[in-house]
Amino acid sequence: RNSDVVHLDLGASDCGFCHIQADSEDNIEDKYRKRGFATVLVLERNLSGARPYTDTAGCTQAINDWRAEEGGDYVILCDRDTNGNNVGDVWEQFNRSTCNGFPQNYYLDRNWVIYDHWCGWDTGADARIGAKAIPHAESTPDRGWTRMVSMASASAIRQACCPAAEPK
């Protein structure tokens, strides 16, 4: 779906803080969806070096397990390795060396420009989205946001992730 604000959540299946953060994801998604907000969770196989999923069956099982445990009305993807270096492609595209852990939270505008980044469990996500992300997106509907940090490509995300679990 088209969104003015995308919360790109890089997480790992075995990350405790990722699961804690997931408890609030649905409430935030529900609260801001009508204002153009969407969450996309990209799962790594495990915390150890951001290892991607190597097969569709493993990815599908991880998504099903996540949904069974956490629920969630947001898109879930699995990171994969297309260049053979055993590191997830989305992780390589977005990981900030100052963080280098999970979860990582990126807030992007409709042009896939990173507006904000939060390293670790984002306990202030609701306030951050309501105070910064949504107002900026609504005030600059044609240009995107003005604070550009890094550029990412929607097609690169689609290519780097294996099957998407669409929202229920």
C-alpha cells in the first residue's frame, strides 16, 4: 500500500527486544494508518551477524511463527543474501555502524528518504511518529521531507526480501 511514512523495522527472529517492541507496533499502526503510516518488519534469521534467511520455507516459517506469537497487522519480510556474503541485503543497505544491533527503526518518507533513525527498542515511537514523522509528511505532501540522511530504494528492498506476508 502507498504510505507517506514507512517505519522500517529491522529485527531478528530471536531478538528479545524485537519481540517486546512488536507488542506496541499494532497500536501505533492502527493509530496512524489513516494518516499515511505503515510498518514493514524485515526479519533476519538471528542476532549473530544479521544472518539472512536462505530459503523460502525457512522465511515462511519465521513469518508464521512471528505472527502466531506477536500478531501484527503490518507487512513482514525476510532479509536475504543476493550477493553471497552471508549478510542480509537490507541489513547492509541500512545498518548504521553506531548501532549494529537489533531492533533498528528507520522512518522513511514516500521517496524512501530516511527521516529519522532509532537504535534499539523504540519506547518513544508513538510520540516520535506523532510529533515528527506524521506532521512533516502532512506539511510537505509533494516534496517529501527536508532532512535527508540517506537514500534507499523501494525496489532494492523488494529485491532483497523474500516472500512478503501481507497484513491480515
